[in-house]
Amino acid sequence: MIRSALLAASLLAIAAPTASAQVSVIGGGIASDCYEAALYGRVSPQEGERICTKAIQAEMMKLENRAATYTNRGVLRMRAGDYDGALSDYGTAKKMKPELGAVWLNEGAAYIFLKDFDSALVSLNKAIELDSQELYAAYYNRAIARENTGDLVGAYSDFQKTLELNPEFERAKWQLTRFTVTN
């Protein structure tokens, strides 16, 4: 039973906000500590990455928990600016559990940071298809990617969908104020 929890969608720059989703690990141990490091940020991303790496190397886990641990380490690597390392972890997690929506959402976010908006769209479309628990964040990130590929109508539609799914999401409200709708 894997649950996904949305930590936050952050606006890093006007054109490059992203979401971070962590994947919980059922049970205790180091993998659970990795999840908490990704979710709560009580330790530095580098320390969290070390915890996750130790869990991957030392703990026996179910496949779904191992995929979740790679995803969580990817989130921490992304926070530290190691987007290639994050993408590597997301790729490993996808091989293990391709139906895990949080992996695709985070992969899309990493591609947005790298300004590879076409790749971001592929990942975010998959996150939306999988109906991930952080669906509003997938739509929000896809709106960012769409806008950066010139699809303004699609971006506007996705920002609206974000608010439909999460009416309190202030960043999406702000994004919509930047658009002028004409016939």
C-alpha cells in the first residue's frame, strides 16, 4: 500500500514552478527515515540522500518500497539541484513500479528544472493518466511545460483544472491572472 503525499508546489521563478511528491514506505527502518526526510525536510537534502542510499544498500524491502525509496531519494537529489541524479533514481523506480504516479510527476518536475519541456510533458501526461494522488500538481506542472512549448490554450486549461482539483492553490490562481482570454 503506497500512499503519495504532496509536500508542496513551489514557485522558483515565474516560469519554472514544480511540485515534489514523496512516496511513503510502509513499516519502519531506514527506508521510512528516507520518506520522512523527503516529506518533512528536517535534514538537509544531502543528509536525506545519504539516509536513502543507506536504505537502498542495506535494507531488505518489498519491490514497491524499494521503488518508493528511489523516488524519495530522487526528490532529495532534485532539491539539492542534482537533476541528473534525480532522473536516474526516477528511471530506476519506474522500472520497478511504472504505475507509481509520483515517480512520473517528479520526473516531469526535474525536466522542467532542466528546461526540457517536451520530456516534461511526456512524464506529466503519464502522471495524469495514472491519476496520481497529487493530480492537481501534475496539471499545474503540465501547464508550466505547455506554456513553455507555446501551447497557451493548453496551459490555461491546465491551470483551470488545477484549481478545479484544488480550489485553494494560490499559485494556480496567480498564474491565471497572467492570461487574457479573447474570442
